[in-house]
Amino acid sequence: MKKKILLLAALLTASMALSACGGSDGDSSLVGDGTDSSVTSESTSENSASDESSTSGESSSSGEASSDEEQVQVTPTFMFFSSKSDADYESTMAAVNELQDAYSDKIKFDLVDIDENPEAKENFPVEGQTPVLIMLNTSNDISAFEFKITDKAKMEDAIKNALGE
């Protein structure tokens, strides 16, 4: 039990650090390899365009931030850590791929195979707990955190919750 609490604390700390230093474009890619770069790169270019328009609007203002300024929204991110040694690996990944096909226009998908990506094991100590889902909402806050998740309906609920549906 103590090990799970420490693991959860480490993951939350790392996620918060990732959110804080994710970059001005809202990109929260975990690591360079093992992620779905096609979805991430599309989302990054969309975010860059929106950042440029919001930056140009800010430069014309008086430089003071108003107290009723709205919080910048980012594209929600579905961070999924898996290992080929997971029980039901094939069916779980099929479910994740179906969700990616259905929601790729609204959600960024960072899919990480921890067997092929040793950096992920160092940054996010999830080995032995996979598959793990960390869902970030439009405020870049953790809206779902699930260990050993294989249920497609639960994953889809996490997506809908992050989108505010």
C-alpha cells in the first residue's frame, strides 16, 4: 500500500511539473519516442496558431492583466502508458485505437509503450501498474488517473469528462 501511495505521489508530482513546464503551446508530450507524433504535431500547430492570435491581442493591451481574464484552454491530453506484458494488451490497445479514431479531432493522444521507451520508466514510474491512464482536461489539470485500466467505457468517460460533456 505504501508503495502505491509513493507511486501515486511521484506521478502526480511529475504530472504537475509537466503541466507547469509544458511550453507556451500547451504541448504536454511526455517523451520524444513512443508517442503518436501525428496527433501531437497537428495539435501543436493548432495551438501555435491560437497562441499567436492571443499574443498579438495581449501586445496591444496596456500591459496590465485584468482580474476577470479567462483561463487559457488547452487541448485535453490522453496520456496512456502500456506494456506488451499487460494482461489483455491486444484488446486494450484496440479499444484505445478506437477512441483515438473517434476523438483525435478533440483530444491529444500520448501513447507510450514503457518497454520500448526507457525514458518513460524513469520519468513516470508506472512499471507493474500498467496500463495507466492520466487524462488532462482543458485547464491542463488531471481529470482522471487510473491504474490497470482496460475498460473502454471508463476511458471514454474520462475523455468526455475532460471535454466537459
